Amino acid sequence: MEQSKLDRINELARLSKTRELTADEKEEQQRLRKEYVMLVHNNLRGQLESLKIQNPDGSVVRVKDRRKKH
């Protein structure tokens, strides 16, 4: 996510502590937060799916492949 969008999320959060946000600001805040959460979620999913698990028998299985079986 672009730094300018992160800065705007923080700016809106600070503003909301000092005054009521306008309807447009609330909508913008929700949109930016949703985009941020999606990016974090996708990043975490990618990291988790690249992990490998070693089974007790010594075989190694990617988490992504293991998920499909269960």
C-alpha cells in the first residue's frame, strides 16, 4: 500500500479523536481500512502457504498442498 494512503488512514484516525468525521471522511476511512486489511490478509496467506511442514515420518509437505487434503 502506498505510504500516502497509510498516512491518510492515520490522519483520519487522529481527526476522529478530536472531532466527528464527515460522512465522506467516514466512507474514505472504511474504504482505506478495507484495502489495508485485504493487503495484510493476502500477504499473510502467501507467507503461510509458502511454509513447509515436516511430518513425523520425515516427509515434507507444503501448507498449501496440505490444506487441499483436509
